[in-house]
Amino acid sequence: MENYTTKAEAIIALQERGYDQDFVWKDEYLFYVQQSEMIKPDDFEITETYRFEGKRRLCDNYIIYAVRGINKDIRGILMTPYSVYSKHKSIHFVEPARR
């Protein structure tokens, strides 16, 4: 796994490797933006994670996830902020899936 210095660098590299769809975290599901579709936790896996810490503000802390659909041939990116004040996420976001 690569070590990227910026969020933009990580996103561009993932897109070049086919992670070209967009996802948004909604409750315990992923919202697949291009298809306006909700994806259940058992239907996707996290294949890579990249954590970026802001130099000045906690609100600049992000994790970028490379996401792969299990039942559909889709790959994309989910970017979520994190801090000690973040809401608890699904176990799928604690560590990459091992399938």
C-alpha cells in the first residue's frame, strides 16, 4: 500500500486504478452516488484505507477508503472526517474486510 502525502494525491491514484465511483456514509449503509442506491454493509468491502491528519485543525482529519462491491462490479472512494468526537461507525470501517 502506498503512502500518500495529500488527500488529492491518494484520490487521484485510486481513480487511476479504477476506483472511480463516489460513496457517502449514511447510517449503516453506503450511498452509491452515481446510481442513487444504498448498499448494505455485507455487500461491500474496504480494500484500502488512508489516514490524513490536519496540521492545524481537527476538522482537517480524514480517512479515505477504497471500496469494492462484493455482488456488483463497482469500485469507488469514500472520504470521511474523523476525530475523537466522531460518531461511532460500523465495524466495516474499523479495519479492512478480510474475505
